Amino acid sequence: ERRFIRSIGEWAAPWREVHGAAEAAAAAQDLGYPLRLKLPLGGYDGRSQVRIEHRDEVGPAVAALGGDGGRALLMEREIDFEAELSVVCARDRTGRTLAFPVSRNTHDAGILAESVAPAPIDPIIANDAREVADSIARGLDLVGVLTVELFQLRGGGLMINELAPRVHNSGHWSIEG
């Protein structure tokens, strides 16, 4: 996911693929703290990830996720963001993409607690979020539904947090929406 995002010219948090505690320690030094160490598959909404604030937490975090045997893990610098936004979009076979209204998400201990749609944000930011989702759908040559979760950065700008090739939990409201 992170490699694809970079390949189409979009932006995600600085990250490294790491294998074992030694690689993780070197990556942590390079990326800076705080960090999130994640399973590259199956982790979401605070699950299958560990927050790392200090160097001495790297080894135990790798072990907690089963990475001490060389299993690939994703280490990502934690982003200080203003809000998390989501765009649920659908793209048809002709390349036409439509999106539900952008939602703003609130989390409790890393777990999604609430999504508000339409998001109470500047319409320009909402439009930018939809354009990012469209860019990703085109880059994937998607036919179907995609949810793009974005960080609205303090001071402006959007950064991709997560992609889901379905209506992700932050878009469950769209079932009745």
C-alpha cells in the first residue's frame, strides 16, 4: 500500500519495512519518535500495532508483533494531525468516480468511535480529499468501491492514512446514508 501510494505521487507518513529488532532500531533512529509498528496485513484501527515513544520500547514492540523471527513489519512515524477524514468512492468500468460526502472520524484509544458526514470542514479540503480518492482509484484502475482514510494536517494539507478496497468502518454510515 505504501509503495503504491508513493508510485502515484500521493503522500503517506514516512515509513520503513523492517525485519527484526536490529532493523527496527535503525529505522526508528532514522524516522524519529513517536512511531507506530504495525503488522502489514490484518491490522487496523489500533489493532495489531504498537505505539513506540522511546528507543527501549523498539525490541519489545517487535516481539509483541511476532517480528523477532524476521517477519516483515511496517514502522511508520506517527503524524500529528488535526483530524482524520474518510472518502468512500465508487468507480465504474468507464472510469467515472463518484464519492459519498467526506466524513470526519473520531477515535478512542485508536479505535473508531464516530464518523460525521458530511464532515464539518472547509469545502476546499473536502474537494481535495475527494480528488485524492479519485487519484487512487484511477491509479489502481479500480472498478468497485474504495475507502481512503486521510489525515488533515495541522496548517493544511492531506496525507493518506489507510486504504480499504471496500466500505471500511469509517464509511459504514453510508449503508443508511
